[in-house]
Amino acid sequence: MQGSKSQYKKMSLEELVVLSQKDDLKALEELIRREQRNVFAAFSYLSKKRENVADLTQEALLKVARNIHTLKNPKNFKSWLNQIISNLFFDELRKKQRRPDIISIDEEENEKTIKTQLPDKKCKPHERCLSSELEEVIRSAIQDLPEHFRIAIILRELQGLSYEEIAEVTNSNIGTVKSRIARARGKLQNGLKSYI
């Protein structure tokens, strides 16, 4: 029997996963609600095209809903979810390589305009505007990293995975993961010197 919504909000992630695997739709709904922001954030740092972020997020959350029964250990939910995110991201990259994007002059101009826009004057207080602007600069710097560096730094810094979990998600060894994260951090520090 399913409980009230407030009951589900108090549950741990692991409890929600277990109930979701028992076809408790309210538990699955709460699980998806909790994770959607993290999934969206991960894709917004990974994907250079903003229009892809919402589609990739939706696709990842649908995969969670459809495949929650295949997760053997509920304690591994975060790693499992990040594996889904990584796989979707790499699938998107492979699709892109098969059909290269043709950017029109108008799109290039739009991108330049967006990057050089001043903060929104309606934005208050002033600190929030600066914070928003800095976040966009950081996002852009992360998106300029090579794909393997980008996925490693996002899984570590944004998703909070351990080196071991990142190695598992990316099918790499721990030494490679540590190297990619260190190199990504170095490139980000160099790229953000004037802001930090």
C-alpha cells in the first residue's frame, strides 16, 4: 500500500529505490523529483547545446523509471544513474560525429551575443547577478574541456562520485581517472584566472 506524499519526502534515496523496485509509483515519482535537478545540472555542464539538455535529462529519467528493476544493489543508485548519464552523453557524441553540425552565420552571431550579454538588470541583489555570470563562465570553461576530462570532473565535483565509482562509470582505471581530473582542474584554473 502506498503512503502519503510527505511520507515519501522523508525517505532516504535507498528506501525510495527499494519501493520503486516494488512498483510503488509514488516512491518512483519522488525519486525522479529528487534527482531531476542533478541530472539536468550534469547535462547542462556536459552538453554545449542548451536545447539538448532538457531532452537528455528527460531521456535519462525515463531510463531510470523503466530500468529501476535492473539495479541489483539500491546502495549503488547514484553510480548507476551516473552510468546512465555518461552513456547518454557518449551516445550523443557518437551521433554528432556521424552527422556533423552545420552552424549557420545567424547561430554563430546568436552565440556571440549570448556570451557577451550583460547581466539582467532585473536581477537583484547585485551579488546574484555576479554569481549567475560567474556560473555561466565556469559552465563555458567546463564545456571547452575535452570530453573525457569534462565527464570526469563533472562526476567528481558536481555529482560527488569517488575515483573508484568514476572509474567504473567511465570504464577506466583509477590512475586514468585521477589524471583526467587533475588535468581538467589545471585547465579550468588557467581558463578562469581572470575571474578567480
